[in-house]
Amino acid sequence: MYTEAVMDHFRNPRNVGSMENADGVGQVGNPKCGDIMKIYLKINDETIEDVKFETFGCGSAIASSSMATELIKGKSINEAVELTNKAVVEALGGLPPVKVHCSVLAEQAVKSALFDYAQKTGKVIKGLENYEPIDDDDIHCH
Amino acid sequence: MSKKFYLDNAATTRVKKEVIDEMLKYFDEKYGNPSSQLYELGRRSKEAIDNARKIVADFINADEKEIYFTAGGSESDNWALKGVAFANFNKGKNHIITTKIEHHAVLHTCEYLEKFGVKTTYLDVDKYGMIDLEQLKEAITPETMLISIMFANNEIGTIQPIEQIGEIAKEHGVLLHVDAVQAMGAVKIDVKKQHIDLLSMSAHKLGGPKGIGGMFIRKGVKIDNLIHGGGQERGKRAGTEGVQNIVGFAKAVELASKDFDAHVKKLTSLRNKFIEGIKNNIPDVILNGHPTMRLPNNVNFSYKYVEGESILLLLDMDGISASSGSACTSGSLDPSHVLLATGLDHGTAHGSIRFTIGEETTEEDISFVVQTMKGIVERLRMMSPIKNDEDLYKK
Ligand SMILES: Cc1ncc(COP(=O)(O)O)c(C=O)c1O
């Protein structure tokens, strides 16, 4: 059902945990839908120095969060904001169609954390000018 | 190969050795068509079916003439509902009463019948998965043609008070259909005492082969055919009989009836140890289903703050097979309709795991699985952004 890469990231998730004094924190999803992702960023000089995640969800949700954190670690915030769910899926060697939403959630979690950083610092991140934090009540499952 | 722990016996069971041995004869030795009565080979097959029918009938205290073989539980459920509905069309009766926790073979058939004007009442259940007999009585109208209630639930194992339900149905002159697929071999079924008019059975949940089951239809019950064609099963269910499957089904029933009490007692004791083990070792768990009125093989818990599919994947790494009520395992958007009907919130329902033990399960297996679960749940909780009820129930 899952690729080797998904199983690897599920079994040995990278960057799992929380972070004190994070520069940006983003959480998306809700328990009703069965997936929640929370991403913490440590940002220095517009570069993502460290990233951590916590996820409630299925195997592909955990693997997608893990992969997303790997893909943005060490990148500049302008590179990170361009992370797409497609890139996450590709890096995982594919996801079953019903699980693609997990990669969307991972992209949203990264954007939400970057937006939080932008809000706190007053910086403008290209691509997030019109970002609207997703209202949990508006989330339709999957 | 490392040891495997098959704890999904409500999904299906291993076919028993004696059952396979019995079935094999009907492939290349006694392969005659039971309808071919003019020669020996055909007659032998017919005898085998007659014998099987007797075994199944005795098991539920029915008459042989009231047993019909089908392709399994789903067909029997479809037949009971569609057969009764079609027999009642244009006769002023168009109402079915069922419950919110039935198998999809019942629920989706009701939805289908609604397209033809059938009205359905879906009874609620309490937090243990029990229906309310008063609500049942109140739901009966002059239009009610059928009450369809499962003997025992496949997910949470709750056993309904079927005898009392049967009395209510009889009192009101309404037919009672009971899906006994999970109850077979675990609960005493007596169609006379329990006033059951139609009963769905399936072989593969009690050590028989897949794709074969049966239906009890009380003499005199008006029901249309589901499968039309030849005159098999006394004109009620067409198709050349799967003799080897029928024989296998009967053998499984025979074995189940032989050591029924000892088997139920053994499983119940293991189940109780399993439930205690989970409760005593893992915090923040909720037992789904009824504490005592439950199938002797069923252990279903919700593990708060974690999700079921992740648990199943980690269990599989240790060779443990189980199932979950999480949406992520079914491909649907919502978690199990059964868990939601018992009042669980979605978040908690996503974290449910069902273990169903079997004949081969040992006490050591259970200790191993409990310890493995403890580790898995701790690990996933550490990863989870939900740390407490406030996070969980937050809208
Ligand atoms: C309660 C119940 N009813 C019906 C069925 C369907 O039976 P079968 O698989 O034989 O079609 C099942 C099996 O999953 C069941 O558990």
C-alpha cells in the first residue's frame, strides 16, 4: 500500500518533537478529520535553522510531515514557502490517491508556520501576502 | 519467520483442518450435480447437502426445511430485506425498523430500498451499543413489515437482547430478521425461543470457507426470491449448489457445536484478561461496546490522542493483525458509523482498535500484544500535538 520511503519516514520520522521559543508555529487540520499537523520553525537570518513537527494522523500523515520538514530544513524562508504538496508526494515516491490530502496538509502546515513568523516579525514573505490562516471550522475533511 | 499474531477473527477465521478435509472430497471424488438424481454421483451430492442442512438447522433449533444456503452473510441480509420488501409491495406495508449500528449489508440495502418508497427507522444505541426496547416499541406502526436487528455487532461486540426483541416483534405481528453472522458459534441461537423469523449466517467467521452462508426462513414467512433461475433450494435460491462449500460450512458448525460451552468459556476468560491488561497498562483508553454483554472474542478500545491506522502499521511490524474504526483505514471520510452511534467524538473514534481473539490465541500472546500496544501508544502520543482532552474536544 505504501512505498518504501513512506514506511521509512513513518518508522523513523525525522525532526519529530516540539520546540521552545520557536520563531514560527503552525497547526492545521482537526481531530474530526483524523489529521492534525503542527510545525515549529527556528529561523535565523531568513534561514530555517531547525524544524520540528508533531502529528496526529495515519501513516502517510506522519511520513508527509517528516518529509516536509526534511525538504525545508536549511532552506531560506523564500524557498520554504514554495514547498508544494506535489514535491512532498514525489519525494515520498508517491502516495495512494486517498492519502494525497496528507501532503496538502503538510504544505499548509509549513505555510501556516511561516505566516506565523511573518506576523510576529512584521516581515513580508513572498507568496504569503494574501495567506489566510485556515479556520478550523471551515475545514472539510479531506 | 517470526511469530504471527492473528487477532482479526471478526474479519475472518482460518479454515479448520477438519473442514478442509471434508471439503476436498467434493472436488474430484463426489463432484456430481445434486440436481442429477438419476445417477449415483448426483444422489451422493444431494445427500451431502441434506445432511449439511440438518446440521445447520439443529444448531439454531430450526427445521431442515427452513434452511437455505446462500453465498454468505451479505447475500442473506440482502435477501431478507429485499425479499420481504418486495413481497409486501402494494400491500400497504412499507416500513422497516433497523439500527444505526448494523453491518453495511443491511444499511446499504435499506438505503437502496428507500429509492422504491420503503421507509426506514434507524434505532439509536446507548454508549454501550445497546438499543432501547421502548424506542423499538414506539417505532412500530401499522405499516411496519420488518424489524432487522443484528444479534451481535462486528465492531464493538455488543449483544442485543434478541429474545425480548423477538417477543416485541411477535406481539405486534411484525417479522424479525436477525443478522447472526458474528453471533454464530459465540452465542446460543434458538430461533424458536427467540422468536426469530429470518436469520443470516456466514461460514467464514467460525472456521468455515468464505463465500458460503445460509438463511433461516421460518415456515410461512412471505418472502420473494433474490436470485431467480433454476429450482434449487426448493425453488427459493437458484444456482447449482456449491456442494463443497455447503459441506464445509456444516462441518464448521458441527465443530462449533461440539465444544461450544468450553470454547466460549475459554475465549471469555482470555478476553477479560486482555481487557484488563489494556486498562491497567495504558492510560486514557475507552472500552468500546458493552462491558459484559459482548462477544467472547471482542476487545475494542479507543486510545485517545492517537490515530488507528498508525497503530495498525506499527502492530503489523510486530506481526500483529488487528483492525481499526478510523476513517483512514476504510478510505471513507468518517470513522466507523458504529462508534459514532455510541456517541464517541470523531477524534476518539479515529483512535480505535479492534482485536478479535480466536481458538489459537494464548495468554502469552495477549501479554505480548498488551506490552506492544503500550509501547506503540506511548510512541505515537509523544509525536501527537494533541496532549489532552482540551486539545481533542476543541472544535
Ligand atoms: C455482522 C455482519 N453481517 C454481515 C457480514 C457479511 O458476511 P459475508 O462476509 O459472509 O458476506 C459480516 C461480515 O463482515 C458481518 O460481520
